Amino acid sequence: MTQEKQEKYYILSAQNPERMLLYGMPDLPDDMNNSWMFGQTFTEEPEQPIHVEITEGFENKQLLPFFDEPPIASQAFVDALIEIGVDNIITYDVLLHNEDYSVTYEGFKAINIIGLIKAAGPGTVYLGDSKLIDASIESLELEPRSIKGLYIFRLAESITTIVVHEKVKRHLESKGFHSLVFTDPGDALIL
């Protein structure tokens, strides 16, 4: 009997002490039913470009290819996701700017990841009572059958957590994108 190789996934985040800081996304139309964190298509599309303000004092800090909060990426990063086979994202043009628009950056996309998956397996160690939407997790065990072959998705137990397939991890690393962190779910501390 042959043993089937288990798919490997990682938690994707962006970390860089010299990073540019961005305020959150502006409210979406019909924001009671729309959120970048819900993992579903919007009921009403946002106007483009979406204006995202750079935090005062961080205008000249390092632009990242990927910001996990808010979910914004360079066009090259989005292209890399599509190249590797990611087919469950919807992107929107973004203009990054400071308060008076004296500093602006184009060529960025807001990413709506379609897929909010309840993927925590029985070995997951929770730090509190919450086990959905905002769970604090000491160690995450993913249940691959729940994932159903997605290359990228949001974790339903903690909706700010983005999970990617090993294939995506390897492809993004091969492209040389800086400031990306891929954490093994078993080593994750999700707060």
C-alpha cells in the first residue's frame, strides 16, 4: 500500500522593521456584507483606484511587494501568484499616498482572497475559548481535506491569517520577493 504525500501549507505574512506602514482599507460599498477578510466576492464593487493612505512619517520607508494587512501587493507579486496557478483572487487598482498626495505610488493591487476555509484540524492548540474568526492559536494543525486543493486562502478560525500551498511558497521565493515570512503552521503563534 502506497502512502499518499500530504500537501504542505504555510502561513504567509510580511515582516520588515523598515517597512512602510499603511492605514487600513477605506470602507467598502455595502460594508455590512463586504470585507477584505470574509473570503468572498463583494456584493458591490469598490471604486478604483482604491486610495490607501501611508501613515505619517513612513512615506520614505521601504515599499513591500506584499502587505498582509491591509491585503495589498505589487503587480509583480500578483503576477507571480497567477503564474503558479492561484485562481481564487480578485484584484483592484490601488493608489498609495500620503495625506496631501505629495508622495504617491501606483502599480499596487488590493487583493480579495476568495476562500475562507475552516481548516484547523483536531491537533490545533487554542489559547482561548474562541475557535472561529478571531481565535488565538498556539499551534495550528491543518486538515488538508478541508482545503480542497486551494493554493491560497484565509483561515476561518482566524480570518486575518493567510495560508499558502508549498508550491506558492517556492515560487514566490524563486522570484526573490523580500520581507515575506512563511511559517510552518505547527510553529505558528496566531494572536
